Amino acid sequence: MILLSAYQTRDLLAARDEGVDEIDVSLDLGLSQTRIRVGPEGVLLPGGALLPWPEIERIQDNEQAVFRITEEGGIEKVQAFSETFGRLYSLMPTAGAPTMLISGIPMHRIKGTDPMTDTRTKVKAAGPRGRVLDTCTGLGYTAILAAQRAEEVVTIELDPAVIELCRVNPWSRTLFDSPNITQLIGDSFDSIAEFEDASFDRIIHDPPMFSLAGYLYSADFYGELHRVLKRGGRVFHYIGDLRSKSGRNVARSAARRLQGAGFRVVKRRPEAFGLLAIK
């Protein structure tokens, strides 16, 4: 599967304007480089398909979209609509790993950082070890990075449409290849009830914003996090920018409910935009 975004097409257009015959360009959103031929009608892709310059220019004009190249040399935007939840999901390119837009809202921090660096900060705050619960899979970056340090990662995704987007995203490939990642489909609020007491060493809780999933910030859910966590275990709870008014308010109320659920220590981790709770 060949994927392109404006980050790649700007190099293709520059090669055309400079009269270059060949160029190394990434066809998988930055993970690798492939040498392709540049001609007067377009670029010749692996497999022999010609991608015309008008299509390349169309990609360049859509800076917030990732495009899949069809076998015929056409392009189609990488997106998925969830009939169940009425949400449109799409890949948004960055200089590194892409993020996912949920009804136009990016699910990672991208200002002054990139999605993988953002995720790495969250995972570092959690300090994964042993058995880890990732409550919201998304593009799978959290599970992938945590699995590099933990024995097992169990990750839960609410919407199957998101998993289908993961299958297209090259940066999510390890989510399906890693032997120590277990994927579950369901609502974390319901799924967590199926886990035994004290069955996880670490939990990474990175829910959608409060306005979209307030129940994942509830005292009842925090009580379940406390129940399935081992003594001495940690929960990293992503909140958002703790310096913003909304972030401060959500963090304050979340810390209060976490303490009410039994967590003995709740610390602010502003560098990771969240809270660290210790059982």
C-alpha cells in the first residue's frame, strides 16, 4: 500500500521543477525511502502505476490529509466513518508519525511536538513494566511503546472503525505484529469489570476529552482502575495542558476522585499533560 501526504509531495513537485529524473521519497509516511522516476506526466510508482501531476498537486493542497494510491494511479483520502458512533476518523500527517482526527480534532499533541514523541512522554510517565492496561487504543502508539518495556500489554478500543484505520497506518503495524500485545474491542468502562483484582502493574489511561467521554473520568471508573491495579502500581491519566483553565479544572476534579477511589498518592505530571496515581 502506497501512502502520500503533503510532506512527500512537496519533494516530488520540487524534483519536477528542478528537472530531476529520480528521487528518493517515502511511500509509507516517513518510515522508509524508495527511489522513483520523475517524468513529464507524473511519477512512476513501484508496480508500474503512473501518478499524474494533477493528483500530486491535489495531495499537496490537502495538508491535513493522508492519501492512499490506488492500483490505477488515482488517490483516495484515508478515512473511516463509524456508523455506530457517527464519527469520522481520518489520518492527519505530521513530520513524524501521523495522528488521527476524530471529527476534525487531533487525538495527539502536535504543536511543538509530534504524535510519537507525545506518546513517548506519556509512556515514560507511566513507567511500564510487567502487565500493562492501555484503556484507549487509538492508533496503537501507546500499546506499541509500552510493549517494548513490558511483558504484556492489553489494549482496549471502543470503535472497530479505528482499528481498520490502524490497519492502513504503517506506524501502527506493530500493533498487529507484536506477540505481547492483546487487543480487545469494547468500552473500557464495561471491559474493565472482566479483569481480576490486582491483575495489572501499570495502567495508561488516555481517554477522549471530558466532553466526549465524561464517564471515563468518573469515580466509578477510577474505582475499577484501583481494583485491577496491583499494590504499588501506577496509573498515568492523560488530562491535557495542566496550565490551561480547562486542564486545571479537569485535573483538580480528577485528582479528587482518584484519591476518593483509594489512590494514596496523586501527582501532577505537567510535562506529560496528566496525573500519576499510585496505589
